Amino acid sequence: MASGYPVGEIVFIVNPNAAMGAAGKQWPRIEALCRKRLGDFPCRITSGPGDARKFACREAQKGSRLIVCVGGDGTLNEIVNGVMNDQGPVGDDVAVGFIPVGTGCDFRRTLSIPRDPLGAVELLVKGRAQSVDLGRLAFLDHEGRRSVRYFHNVTSFGLGGEVDERVNRKGRNMGGFFSFLKATLISLLLYNKKRIHLRVDGAFDETVVTWNIAVANGKYHGGGMCIAPGADATDGVFDVTILGDLSLAEIVYHLPKLYSGRIGEVKKVRSLTGRRIEAFSEQRVLLDVDGEQPGLLPVRIDMAPGALRFILP
């Protein structure tokens, strides 16, 4: 049962608004299946941004050992930040499970978590808790205050932040893939490349002209774009992908490679690995953090190896 967790130590956190409300519609069916396979459990339903983080922190402090996210990568990011602080997990021996019912749900691809709820529930029953890396970033929020948060999948800066802002403003009623693709194409037409100074572990220290820089713990972001095909969420390093000084025509021509995992074949794309990434710019450059848009450069990103346990195959 849920990798050996007693019923009283499991809690579900559900975002009914994920995937434009589809999660709320699916939840009664998922809940019935979960109770059939796992027994009784408490459930916390979010009503707005920040609730999942608050619930996760409270449950971890109370001693819940398995916190299951029902939602997308944004909800999962809140839960990760709820169970983590500067010293590590808030609770003793806490793990996170994921039933992906969101717009993008990109991280589940890297971790081989099934997309369908039935498979995801079976994974909770038969899987086991394994340590997964996280990223920790310090940045400026939109009020100019220094903020710190964790991410589980990808942080990028440049075009990715512009796409997030557009998707979150216009909505995701076309589904994950098409909502992000449409926002990407529109942003390409309106966006200008940025000059960003990038440092990676002190070994790479350059100013680059770039469309976007992705610091990846997982392979995918933006609803299925394979931005870092070599990324491994358990290897203790980030994969850094720099989409360099390509023309708009080159970007559009090579866009299919971004979905097929062949982006590294493009000459003006650079790939690096590292544990500490720093970036700043004299221009306004927005952040994309697990599909959310919390602030802007400057940023410092540190690897937190094996920081949190997930239920995995």
C-alpha cells in the first residue's frame, strides 16, 4: 500500500483548477480509485495560488510521510516548496507522489510517471520512494524583493518567461501542447533576444546573446519541449541549454527539433552542465520556474542533490 505507508500518514492535495478545471471534474473518479486501492485518507482541496504550499508545509510538520499531488507542475512546485526549507525537508522521512492532471505535466515524463490516473495510482501502490534532485534559486520578485524557492523541473530565463506570462494571462483552454505552442509562436514574433551574462560553476563566464537559457533538472518543459535530452533528475548536476543568436527564421525552422530532442544538433545551441548557475542582465529578463513566472533576473541557482524523495517506478 503506497510503498508501505500506513493510511494515517498519507494525504492528498488536489488542485481542482488545474488543466482549466479538468482536474476538478476528474477528481471524484480518481478519488474513488485511490480509496479502493489505498484505503481512507484525508484530502486538502486548494482554492487559489499558495494553498498547495501552505497545505504541504502543514502536513509535513504534522508528520504525514506521503503527500500526493493531484494537479500539474505548478501545483507540484508549490508542494515541493511547502515541504522544503533551507535545511531540507520540513518533515522527517517525507515523500511526494504525483497524479498528473495538469496542462503540461512535463516532469512526470522524466520520472516515467504514467500520464493516465489509473497508472499513476498503481505507481503509488507499487512504486517506492527514491531521492530526486531539486534546484534552489535566489532571484528578484516583481516587487524587487529577493526571493528564494525550489524547483523540480526546469528554470529558464528569456523567452520561457515571456511564454509563461502569455499562457497564464490568456489561459490554457487549448490544452498543454497547443497552449504553449501558440504562446511560443506569438512570443517569438514580439520578443527580442537578450544579452545575458552567464556563469556556470566558474568554468563558463560569458555574455551571450540568446533567446532563452534553460537550467534543467528534467528533460522537458513548455508542454513537451525536450529542452535537455540528457538531463537526469538523479545525477546531481543541471543540464544548461543556451538557445543562442539565431535568426527568427532559424528558430522557426528548427522548432521541431525542440520537440524531438534534437535541439543539440543546431549549431548556435550550446549545452553545458553544472551545479551552480548565475545570470544577470542590464535588460528586463523574465524567469520561467516550473511553468510559473515569479520574477526576473538576476538569479543564482544551486543544485540540491537528492533533496526530496518521490514515489517512482
